[in-house]
Amino acid sequence: MEKSFLELVTAQKTMNICVIENNLPWCAPVYFVFDEKFYFFSSPESIHILYGLDKKVSCTVFCDGFETKKIRGLQMRGEILKPGFKEASKAFLKYIKKFSSLVKNSGKDFSGFKDKFKSEFFCFEPEYIVYTDNSKGFGNKTIIKAK
């Protein structure tokens, strides 16, 4: 993967998930950590999980820029999945490192975090990623992943 892609997903904290609920679009920001997939906590009753789990969804990750040449971001299509325990445990370690301020009172264990925030761990597995980096020229786009 491109170095600048990895820098972006490491530096950014939120991903916007977009789903379709009864023919209406819905977007929700979530905190994420990247480890080949994008891992995040969310309520199982949230719209983006109810209408996105095991379905095709789209997501974006981007950094703000007041100048056109500073715009960088990802446009992605893929699927929201429920990771297995081993996979989730590995990703959770990265999650608590990235979001240490969120987990300081949850005991830093997987079940403590889930109980405190009444949420479950999910992952977004991209099948198609377009990386935009205007620092390389206006509208510069690179396909990072395509299934």
C-alpha cells in the first residue's frame, strides 16, 4: 500500500459510513483503527449497523484542508462485518492504543469496553478504495484496492 495512504489512515480518527435505509441515504461517523480492515465500535441498534451489517456500504476517511491542494482522502466501497474473536482481539489492542483517552476508565479489556459503551466491535472490509491526494495535482486519484 502507498505510504501516504497508510499515513492518512493512521493519522485520522473518524470514518464516515454510508448506508441505505428504506431507499434513503444515511451517514454516520465512527472512530476507527486500521489493520488491513477498518475496525470500529458501534451500537448494534444504530442505523448504519442495522442497514449495513453484511451488506455493501460506502465509507470515507479524509483530512480537512482549507486549500484545494491539501485535500486528501479515501472513497471506499465494501462490507461491514462482525470479526471473529481472535481478529477482534488483535485489532482492539491497536484501538485502545490509538484511543487511550476513551478507554482509560473501561479497564482496557474488550468486554469492559463493550459494556461501558454498550457497543460491539465491527469491521469495514473495503473491496474498492480510491485515494485522492491533491498535493500531487488537482484531482489526483489512485486505486489502492479493487476486487
